[in-house]
Amino acid sequence: MRRVFACLAFLLFAVPGGGVSFDYGLVPRELAPGVYVFVGTTEDFSTRNGGNIVNTGFIVGTGGVVVVDTGPSLRYGRQMRAAIAAKTEAPIALVLNTHLHPDHFLGNQAFADRPLGALAATRSGIERDGNAFAENLFRMAGDWMLGTESVPPTLELAEGIREFAGRRLRFIALKGHTDADLAVYDETSGVLFAGDLVFNGRAPTTPHAEVSAWYAALDKLEAITREPGFRKLVPGHGEVAQDAAPIAQTRAYLRWLEREFAEAAAAGLDMNEVLARPIPAEFAALGVVATEYRRSVGHLFPAAEQKALGRGAAR
């Protein structure tokens, strides 16, 4: 049976001449005039998808193109740049990294000749950990990652409204998913790029999460969706939405995790017992929820235990 699956996997990527195709199949979807997104799968990293589990995008203005995130590899970045060039002859004016997770910045290498921007903490995090992220992703995505090296952003961005490349862009400096999460609102079109502060139809990842700050960030993003000009919400993972439903879904999932871990810690359960607890029907259909729940137990449950122990000592 293993041989059968191996043969099938080979056939999926085989091309004439005996080579292997590493084609991400990037097709830009136009959300509004001049605003495009590449929607990834709601899977986990694998040698099958090459790490294409992320949403990236670009905004075309009269003065150039603003790119939002560059994907998980040098190959992705090159293919993304080619897809952009097929849509517009405008030069790339700015490339943004919304945060420091590797599926959002490891394509920077393909844009190294252009200005790369991020919040200060994102820039320093990529400088510190970027190559380690690349090595880890190579273990999960295999040869899709060949040649990929970390290229940190060169520009430190600050919160505020800027006229850039002929578009009115609002840079929103938040945190919660990581210690620096950039959201980008194109006021010209009403499209909000939320990065990984928002997931849609996929369980959120939590390796660097500060949940209380994440709630505050979601509140700020939700307020933007109530503005008169709002049209579309692009989550970091999952389908594009026309309302704040993915924000509500992300918030509800985080609240469940927080409540679940607090109750388990108060009851004196150990980590193995927490891992065995069932996932509620409300979240059971989310992509890779079982995997992300297990990871979140490792990321977040120890702090819940310490908090419960602190209450016990105080008594």
C-alpha cells in the first residue's frame, strides 16, 4: 500500500521528461478594481502543497504595486511575482510582511530588489529567526523550499494612513497572533488584509499568541468592517469574506481554548488528559483543527496551569 501511495504522489507531480513540477498554480482573484488575492488551502504544511496554505495579495495603484506577504518559499515568491507581472506592467513599489511566520515572508527573496516593509518587531524577529523558520519549513514541505533563504524587511513601518502608489492605505499596528501584526486597509477599495489575526474555516495557529491582545486586535478590525466604505475581508488563511463573520469565528475559537485550558488546569488535569478532550461540534469542521488544538495545548496550557497554581498558592 505504501508503494501505491508513493507512486500516486510521484504521478501528481511528474512532468514530461521525468522531472517534477513545483507549480503553486497561483491565480490572482480580483476582489475590487486593482486589488487581488491568492487564496491558499486550509491544510497544514506538506510536500504535496509546498506550504501554499496562506493568503497573499497585491494592490495596483497608479504609481505601482503594493504586495501583501510573499508566501512560504523562493519558488512561491517567483511565481507570485510572475503572476503579478501578467496582470500589470506597473513596477512593484513596496512589499509588506504582515508578521514573522514563515509562510508570510519566505518569498521575500524573490522581491529582494524592491523595498520590503514590516513593523519593527516583525523585522527584528525575521532577522533573528528567519533562517531557522526556513529550515523547519524545509522539513515539512521538502524540495519546494530549495534555494529558499530568509531575507528580512529593510523598512520599518509605523501605523497611519499613507498615500502609496496612488492608493490610500491604512497601516494598522496590532499584536496578539504575534508580538507585531500588521493589518492593511485599502481605503480606496474597502478591502482589509487582516493577516493571521483572522482565520476563516481553519483553526488558528498559536505559537506566539497573546490571547488578550488578540481579542483587542479583533475588536479594532471588526470596527473597520462597520465603516461605510468596507467591502471585503482577507484573512491570513481561508476564504475571503464580505463581513466580519471570520472575526467572530476566530474570537469564538480563542475564547473556547482559553476557557477549556482554564477549566482543565483548575481541575488538575495533566497535559495528556487535556489532549484527549473532545473538540466541540462548533469547531469540528475547521481545517486541521485536531492538529492545531494539540499544538495549542503545548503553546497555551502551561500558562493556564501556572495561573491555576498561583490561585491555589494565594488561597
